[in-house]
Amino acid sequence: MKIVILGGGLAGLAAAYKLCRSNEVIILEKDSVLGGMAASYHIDGYYIEKYYHHIFKSDAAILQLIEELGLGGRLEWLRGSTGYFVDGKAYPMNTPFEILRFPPLSSADIIRLGILVMRAKLIKDRAPYDNIKASDWIRKVAGNSVYENFFAPLLESKFGSNSSLVSAAWLLGRVQIRSNRGKDGEKLGYMRGGFDVLVQAVENSIVRAGGIIRTNCPASKILIEDNSVRGVFAGSKMIECDVVISTAAPDVLDALTEKQLGIHDKLAGIHYQGTACALFGLKKRLMDDVYWLNIKDDVPFGAVIEHTNFLPLSDYEEHLVYATAYFQNKSDPLWKQSEETVIESYIAGLESMFPNFSRDDVKWTRMYRRLDTAPVYETGYMSKVLKAKTDVTGLYLAGMFSQPNYPERSMNGSIVAGFECSDAVEGIKR
């Protein structure tokens, strides 16, 4: 079969990795580099992700792929220290003892928070919680104070004005993933050299098997006739094929198919949000032993991630810090303003939070913005999850809207979605 895959992110690469062994495969990627949300910058001899990434020990698919590609020696499990910035101070939140000392929560609140976490970990079937708002469930289980002083800022930094719409199913998935902490805190996985090592290894495997990869090559139309895929237009050129695998966001897929699909209403009902993620190269450390800092403060970003408090500074010879924020639509200043203006607002925010930080400490900056970073996991989202196989013969879907990426998207979820799509194309049942 001749197969065209739209998108060279992890889902598209995973599908191609499986399918290119016995099929003619072409990947069309609109950007200049592969990786999608896992793409990297190349800075002064090293690679660093445009968006911060790590993996969990439960991420079976990506762990197996790393081993299969002979990259297991690059994977390390490191302490991912976390904190919460509130009332002008950063509080460590790695161990139960540190959480007990978190000032905004009373002793009774801490007990209620613990009960909520335990209840969340015991819930196996999250489906009944898909139509319950996360805010309502938190208030019911742990009370208004725990919601207002702990969860509300986190939800607002993640989903902005849509935070009140997010489902309890998403929250349960998030808590279950992030609550497995030992006495020293949480251990997270990262590949020395960056996850670009994995992207390049998959790319090389595809090319060696005869697959074709075209970057800077966005698709403009999926040609469908008599309810069957006939090909893909890339610019004015049509590529005939038997199968199209789309990893594009729902609104993009809707446009590529000229709103002809029977799932048009579902596509229109899946709302995505964007991210404005800045990366700073600094002369000195920003935070003391904190990798990930959630923020409740009047600054234009919701989290600060100091990568070189996670990975050794010697890997980069400069301190690397992300500041990131989600936004909900094209009218948001984080999208409308120039990159320079957004970066300047981020630097001003860092100065207000960290008295020892100065803009003179900044060696260089990068800004990466996308409108389609992730779905908004609002109530009822489960009914919108798209299957790998569509009603159109030859059209398959893999991406962040898929079942493996609900209720929480991840690199592992994208790889599983790609593998499931390749299995569906070849008629393999897992």
C-alpha cells in the first residue's frame, strides 16, 4: 500500500516506523523539523526541547521503543523537584512533610487533600466522571478551601477561562499519574542528549526502510471520492495513495477534508488551546533545587521549569529555564503580541518573582507558540474522542484527540496512538 502520513510528530513517526517495513510511506511535515510538540532547538552544540518534556515509569510504549532502538543507555531517572509559588514565596512540594507545611492549607485541608488523592488513585473507571466538572468534584470531596487555595490556580494556569469546564476524569488521570512519589520525591525519565535523539533514531529507521520524509511540506487537501481516499494535495501537486493517516488538529483536518466527513460535528466540538513557551539561557541559576514551579501570582505565565535543576548543568554549560502559559484563542495577547513583547513581559514577571534575578542574567531567548498545543478536556470530552479508523475508506486518525491521549496527553500517548493507527491500517487487533 502507498500511505501518506500528515504530520511528523511522535504519532506520525510511530505509525510510519511500523508501516514502512511493508508499505510505501511518505510523511508530510509542515514545519522545518520533525518531532511536533517534541521538536527541539539546536543551540551551541546541544539539543533542547522547544517544550519541556519528561516521561514516567508507566509509559510502556515509549520505554519499549527506546530499548528497541538501542537507546536505553541514554535514559536516566532523575528527581523532579516541584514547588508552588504563592504570596511571594516558593514552597517545596515534593514530600508529604513538605505539603503539610504549605501555608495556604490548614491542617484540616491537608487531610482533605490526602483523602482526595487516595480516592483518586483508587478509581479505576474514569468514564463516570467525564460529565462531572473537576471543580465540583474537588469541592465535594475536599472542600472549597482546598479548591480555591490549591487546585484553582493550577487549573487556571492550565486552562485559563476554560478551567471551570474541565472534567473530573481529566483531573483523576492527572492525579493518578503525578501522585506516585517516594520519600525523596518523584522520579522522572529523560534522555541524555534530549528527546531529539529518539526523534532522529525513529527518522533514521524510517528512511533506512525506504520511507520518504518531506519537511516544510504542508498538505492543502485530502482528496476523497466515493467515500474513499484518493490522495493528498501538497501545494498544487497531488500525491496518489491508498491510505492517509492524519495527525492534524481537528480544525485542520476539517479544513483538509472540506468539512465533508461524517465526524464533522465531532471535529468542530473539540476545542484546542495554545501555548506560549519561552526558553531562557541564563548566566546563573534562577531557583534553588526546584525543577518545576507552579505559580499563583499576577504574572503572565503559569509555570517556571528550570531544566538544569533536573539535568546536569555540565550537559549544557548554561542554565536553561522555561516560562510557559496557555491561552484559549487567537485574540489573546500571548498570540497577538510580538514575540519580543511577550518575552519582555515574561522577563518582567521573573524579575517580580525572584529578587536575585536580573534581565542582565539573560544570555539568549527563544519563544515557541502554537494555537493547537492540546485539547481542552471539558466535560463530555469522552464522547468526542476520535477512533483510529474513520468511515471513509483509507482515512485513519492519530493524534492528541485520540483515546491513548485521554484524559492526559503525553509523548507515550502519541506513540501509542501512532501504533494503534498502524495496526488499524494493517488489520491487526491488539
